[in-house]
Amino acid sequence: MAKSGVGEAAGRPAFKKAKVPTTHTGLVRQARKINRALAEVYPYAHPELDFRNPFELLVATVLSAQTTDLRVNQTTPALFAKFPTPEAMAAANPEELEEILRPTGFFRAKAKSVLGLSAALRDRFDGEVPGRLEDLVTLPGVGRKTANVVLGNAFGVPGITVDTHFGRLARRFGWTESDDPVKVEHEVGELIPKSEWTMLSHRVVFHGRRICHARRPACGACPIAELCPSYGEGEIDPVKAEKLLKYEKGGQPGQRLSPPPDYPGKPAPAAGGAA
């Protein structure tokens, strides 16, 4: 595992700050080194949405827009108990569906998308979630990000999921300068082997949620600091940085109510439960 290398006394790095390589070959090497380091830090990285089948993952991912995975995970048990299949979901009363989805925000638009994609699955795909990106993106409310989540985690088809965390860290690592998710996906895909795309997505998102935050990264507590060209954008004092850690790194529950067996943190509370 990469070490943070932070000088405890002076609060400064005890290593030479990494630079963004000037050649494509150098960038490939650095990107793969970062991926390997993240794999050591987060060997338990996984999708943070609870799901039992491709349909549940598809719906949960659509619902995750503009809210937390935790909020979605607290909402979907009641949703899937009531409407477990595309056929049942497509026949749902819109007002009843909106009320169930209300905690996730933008519930009217989300209910419309869920109804639309469920009807499309029923009418065009025999009630089954398709395993091809070009089919998934034809469903209401489903773009490349959602399609790649479903393909990578329900079908084992490698894909890079560019959410806000992934895009932010890809720029901090120097893998891209773009804000366009599709361009980020393609540029990062040229650096990392295709077989690693899905797990890379999980590792980077885990790191972004737990340590490399948007407004105040915990640089002084970062285990891959010596590899990062953006070290120093956040808090470099180790003690202060430690206090910024979130989820299992900060001793708090994760996002999932039903995390994988190897997850080292606490399960998240059900709706209405205490964290």
C-alpha cells in the first residue's frame, strides 16, 4: 500500500509531490500505479446501492440522481416489496409511486422515469433488463452512467462510471482535464485495462467519498498522497485530516443497509433508524 508520507512535525509532505507525466506512456504507468494502490486501500470496494437483480439495480441507479445512495437504499425495500418486477412497476399508480419515492427528491420526475423504463422493459425486452449499452440507453431516464453501472455490476461487462466523484478525482490525478463525462470515460479508458474498468470506478468513488472530498480533501490522511499531483489542495495536517474521514474510514456506517460480507464498516440504518 502506498504510504501517506506526511511529515508529522511540520505538516508537510516527506516526499516529492507527484507530477502529471508529460507523455502518454508515463500517464498510463502512473494511472495504473494509482489504481493498484487504491485496490490495496479498498479491497472491499463495491457498488453502494442495495440490489438483488438487474432490475433493482437499474431502478436504484435511476433513483440515485441528486440524492445519496443511503437515501435510495432506505427507500427501495418498500418500493420493491410493492413492485418487484417491471410488469408490476409499470402498472403502479403514479401517485402511490410518487409517495414512495418522495424521500429521494425530484420524485415526480423519478416516478415518471421508473414507470417509463418499466413499461419499456415489459413491452420491448420481455420484462428483462438488456445486457447491452445501446439498449439500456434507450430506456427513459437511463444514460451512459446508469448503463455502465448496470452492465458492470449486474452483467459483468466492464464499464467506467463517471459520476461527480470519479470526474473530480480523474482531474485531480491528471488523467483528464475535461468536465464532460463521456470524454472523461474515454480518456480514462485509454489508461486502464478494460478488465479493471468496473472496479476502478468503485475504488475511485470510494476514495472520493471517504477521503478525497470535493471541498476539503483529507490530504494529510490520504494513503496514496505520494502518488497524487494534487496533494495539498486539502488539509495536510495529519491530525486535522483524520477528522475529515467519512464512512468506515471515520468509524461511521456506510451507504448500504446490506453491505457485502467483507465490508469492514457498519451497515447503514434503515429508514427512521439511528446512524
